[in-house]
Amino acid sequence: MFAKQIGIDLGTVNLLVAEVNKGIIFREPSVVAIVQENGTKLMAVGQEAKDMYGRTPDAIEVMRPMRDGVIADYEVTEAMLRYFIRKATGPLRLFRPRVMVSVPYGVTSVESRAVREAALQAGAREAFLIPEPLAAAIGAGLPVGTPTGNMVVNMGGGTSEAAVIAMNGIVCAHSARVGGVRFDEAIVSYVRKKYNLMIGEPTAEQIKLEIGSAMALDNELAMEIQGRDQVAGLPKTVTLTSSEVTEALTDPLAAIVNVIKSVLERTPPELAADIIDRGMAMCGGSALLRKLDVLLTRETGVPAYVAEDPLDCTALGASRALAEYHILKRSIPSL
């Protein structure tokens, strides 16, 4: 009764925490800085750690403990979760919280169990898991409890998933381990090949946010970027345009389109008719890429629109699902 109920979007790039009836409590990068001396010692978590990315001596390692939406380093993920759960519950923790954590669709039972165990070890009294597409659909305000078809495309940092949802369950879904991080890597690779310029992932992320686009823009954008010349080994500045970024993102965007087409091909005819009428809701950070909705509409023939608060949908949906667990427990996997 007195325990906090919190939903956690345990993402590759960002970790979001939402509390039932309160909404998003905080959003932090899923980045930790650790010192390898006499074992692993946590030095910084979240934004503080992200600010150190690519700027530390060898003694300090800055890393993402999540990769492609699943745990890559169990111990560090557990320590990160403990830090964020304590931050969410406050200093006086008389009652341990109930936690709902989102996991990508299609994760293995081993990966799911690792997330649940990490949440319990980090201080949760009870830990439940919810597939990210279902959480995103609930958070986006789609009528998931009705027999009508609702389609959601959740594009996060590590994975992109498309799902058709009806009667509080996933009818069909497909996912690919491609997302915002893959976008950044594609930009790094493109700049290296075209300009012989080495840039880091933080610079690539800045390029994506400032001038990135899924299709050619009416008014082309440009920005100056700095990096290290591969040939001379000296600092160098070049100007990059939005059309070049569009070219760099061709392959990861094609992978996302294929995920959506795969789901549409397996959607029952009655639900397909609903989806054409209602369109597909785009959630996740990558949904904010310019003209991505136009590209998906053109490639699939289904109207695409960006959900309200696309970054927050999954965490909000996880917290709401916890409040309605008695209704949703048939759809939420138990381990």
C-alpha cells in the first residue's frame, strides 16, 4: 500500500523512470563510468558519466552496460539500476518498490531473467517485465484493451520493434537490433569513408539531432564538424549537409522499414483494415528523426504519425501497466 510503484524503460541510450499517477520522474543516459582497481568501482552514473565519454584516461572506463536493448554487463547494470531505484524512492526506503521493467520483444528467457534478477538485486520488492511494444502502445494512449487493431513502431537506441496489439496482447510483432546507436555508427562510418575524418559517437549523435533527416529536406541544413584527419593525424574541420546524413542512414532505415513490412505481412485481414484507418504510432527517440513519418508512410502505404511524448511512452506505459497488472497479467510474461 505504501510502496512506490515505478515503471522503468531500461534503454540502450537512456533510462527513464515513471511513477504511477505521477508520470516521468527523471530521464538519464544509460551510461556509467567505472574504475578498475581492486574490482569494479562505480565512479559516475547517468549524465555525469556521459559527459566523460571519450574524454577519460585509461584507468577510467565509460561504458553502456546495455547493448541492443539487453544486458551486456550484468554487474554494472545491477549497480546502475540500484542507483536509479534509490534515486526514485528517496532516502527513506521503509518499503521496497514494485517495479515494471520494459524488455525488447523477442528477447530470450535468459535475457529476460537477467533483467528481472538485476531489478530484484537492485532493491525491488517485486519485479515484472513487459514487452516494449505493449508498454509503448499503453503509454501512447492507444486503446489496447479493445478488439480493434493498433499498430505501434517503437524505435529506441538499441532496437526497433513493430507490433500489432489488440485485447491487451501482441497479435504479431517483429524486431531488429537497429536503432539510434546504429544511426550514430553509420554516420561515423560515412564521415570516415568520405572525408577521411575520425569522429566520436557523441559528435555523430549531435549531427543526427541537428541536421539528420530520413528524406531530403526542402531547405537543406548544414553544420561544421571537427575530428581527426586519418591521413595527417591532425585536427580538421569539414562541413556536413543533411542530404549526406540521409545518405549515411540509408541502410539502418531500410532495416526498420523491413521490420514494419514483416509485421504487416502477418497481420490478420480484419486488423489490417483497422490499421489502415488508424495508422501506426511511432514511439522512441528515433521517431523524432526528421521526415521519418513521411518515409514510413511512403514505403508501407500505412499512415505513420509521431505519438505524443515519443521519448516517454515506454516508461509511462510500464508504470500504467503496473497499476493495471490484474488486467494485463495474461499478456505479461512471468518467469
